[in-house]
Amino acid sequence: MRIVSIRDLDIDSVVKFFDDVVVVPTETVYGLAASIHNPRAVEKIFELKRRPADNPLIVHVSSEKMLEDVIEGPIPVEYKKLMDKFWPGPLSLLFKSKDNVNPVVRGGLDTIAVRMPRNEQLLKIIEKLGAPVAAPSANVSGRPSPTTVEHVVEDFGDRVGMIIDGGPCPVGVESTVVWYSDGAIQVLRPGGVGIEDIRSAVSCEVVMKNKAVSGEAVLSPGQKYKHYSPRSPLVLFKGKPREVESRILRYIEANPGVARIGVGLHSGMNIEVPLGRKVDVFNMGNDKREVCRNLFEGLRRLDKTSDVILIAGVDFGGEGYAIMDRLERAADDIIML
């Protein structure tokens, strides 16, 4: 395994490694990347991640011309508005795919989700390759997503040949995935671009559709399977901050048999840890943007130090949709207050 700092990156030498998979930094999370024209490398993504074959991959492009090479038909006007405002950035758009795109990338569907990442070096790599890159999160499926190189190494060790180290990912959660259908923007996965921001950019209705219905195809990653989960059981508390603090403390006091408890708090929340109890408190941030950035780091850290993880939820405004989508999918139990 070779780890190269993004500051020392030689694009020509890195491109040579794309006969295999390469771990790349993005503004969202680290990605396990392969050219969509390399079937062996694409299949290796699924093998390394242990990813279900019906869970499609998001494709990353460096230009609108490259986008047009993989999609069928014209770009909808509403998508143009979103691209003008949020590309490059953490927003993926679902299109009808051209037939020549590897069906493994598409999860066997006739659609393809595409975005332009907001990482200058990654854009240069894609441009140099001359091909779009499939790059799902560089973690074992179901685990918390990786926002540092250390997270990638935890999951894959030396099973990847090259990792490009770009430091901590500044957004910290995956891209928002949207689909323009029946005259409305459907949000298939909340993420790095907020729902309110999308509504302000388009002139059509914007609706949430981030839960796959039984029997329907999985159009976007993050819709169907259990995701983002630490190995330790996770309990999510939803309610007003003071009520959540009190309920977490009662949970700790009522479970003396749990030797190690991890607690994730935010926005100035605090608990008085009972004497003699081993409780690891992780401050996820003072606002929802910071919570987004620190969420997966917190889940991974608490997973190492705790037998049970207790997490305080956030309200659904702004980045709250993305945060709560991840926590609700990761949770083994949700306590409503």
C-alpha cells in the first residue's frame, strides 16, 4: 500500500495506478475510485466493500462534456440550475444512462447518478484519465464512512494499492442525490447540499424520497441497506437538548452492567458523568455544519472505546436532514422524547 500526500501529487504517476482501484479524497468522504471503463476495477470496488450488486455507484466527472458522454438525452432545465449553483460540489443528479455504461456501475438499472466533485486534484485526475470515475465511500459497506486516511486503513489495511491523502474531508457526509421526475425534484439521499438550498435554486417542487419502498428498485446509494453503523449498538435520542441530556444520564444510571458507554453530544450539550462510570463523551460540534464534518469520526472513535453508543440527534433544518438520515440508518434503537 502506498500513501501519497495530495500536496506531493504527480498526476501522471497517479493515473498509472488506475488499472486498479485508488482511494481518493473528495470534499464529502474518501472514495474508492475506478474508471467506469475498467470492468475489473469496478468489480473490485464491490468485492472490497462487500457491496450488494443492486446498490449503484455514483459517477464523478470533470466536465459537462464528460457528463453528456454517459447520459441519454438533454440535461433538464432544473438540473442546469442546480449545476450552475452547486457544481463542483456535493450534489449528485440522477439521469437516464446511455446503454454503453457498464451495467455493474448502474446496479443493473437504466439510470446513473453523476456529480462533479469539489476537489481540484481529483478533477485533474479525472480529466487526465479522460474517463468518468466511479467512487463510492472507501469503507466496508454498512460501516461509518471514511473522512480521514486513518478510517480507510482501518477498513481495508493493505488491500488497496494507493491512497491519496487529502487530509480530513471538509463536508464530512456524502453528496445529496436528487432525481427530476414527474415535474418535481425528488431527494433520494440528503447530504452535503441542504434541502432548503435546493428549493431556493429551482422553480419546481422539492420532495423527500430517501426511503426505498419494498419491491422498488434502489435508485440511489443510502436508500435501502443498513448504513453508517458502528459495531457497538447505537441508541439515538431525538428531542429537545435538555430533555436528551437528562434521558442519556438516566440511561447510564439505569444500566450499571454496561462497562463502557460512549456519548455523542453537540451544540453546548453536557452531562455530569456518575462517579465510577466509564463514559467517553465526544463533542460533535457547535453547529450542524461541524456535526456533519465530525459525525463519522465520532462514531468510529466511540466504537473503539464503548460497548454502547448514545447519540443526541439534531433538528431537521439545514444539514440536519443529512445528519439524521445517517444516524437513523445506523441506530439499533431510537428513543423519542
